[in-house]
Amino acid sequence: MPGGPGSGPGATTGTGAKPDRPPKPPAPGSGSTPSAPGTPKPGGGGGTTSPPPPAKPTPPPTPAALKLSAPQRAPADKRWCEKVTVEFRNTGGTPARSGTITFATHIIGALGVDWATIRSSQPLPAPIAAGATRSQTYTVCLESWRVPLGMRVETQDVSAVWE
């Protein structure tokens, strides 16, 4: 009947009301699951989200690792001394807080003969920060009686221990 109940635009004709049909399952391979009527669809807002996964713990910093340059020598005012400059580079992840540098100083005769090697130690220029470079000049001296006239000293090797 025109103009009667249920005759407006979009109205359907038929007998009685039909119950709602359950939603059709998704086509295979679509990747989604059907939701029950009246429930929000995933990603539709409302509801709580799960917390992000915990971050991986940061590895502990690596210990201090000093690399020493070759000694740069310069004469001092006495024949049994010399000025030695060393560059310290900390390639580790923590500062070098303390330590000692050891010098291997050779006593060289007038004809170039290496008569002896004397070791001496001095403190490091601590602290040396992680990733930093520091240069230090040391005055390295031996006892005067070890270096007679005509002889000289040469610091040929340096090593260090640190914490």
C-alpha cells in the first residue's frame, strides 16, 4: 500500500520481520576475524592498548682502554734527563681514574752502544674521560752517576697500567 506503514524511501516489502543473520565469516586469507555485532572492531578506538614491550637493557659500558703514542723526546738541561711527551687516548667506555706510566730509558754510549735500560714510573694524568685524548710531558731523569760524560739517555718505550 502506498503511503502506508513501511512505504517510505528505502523500505522493503515483505511479510513480518526477519531475525538478524549472523555476519558472514571473512574470505580465506583476508587476515581478519569477524566480530560479534555491537563490539568495536580492532583499531576502532575506545578500549585500552597493551603497553609496549620492555626495552632491551643497555649493556654496561666497556672498561677504560688506553692507547699510548710513541714517546716524543726532547733534550733537557742535564745529560741524564730528557723531556718525554706521550699522548693517551681512552678508547673505552669509562674514564681511566688512576694509574702509572712506565718509561724504559736506555743509556747510550758515545759510540752508540746501548749500555743499560732503566725503568722508572710516574702517575698518569688522570682522570682521562671515555673517548678523550690527553697529552702530557714528563721529565724523565736517571741518577747522574749512571750517565757519565759522553753518554746520553733515550726513552725508547712507554707502557701504562690504569684503573
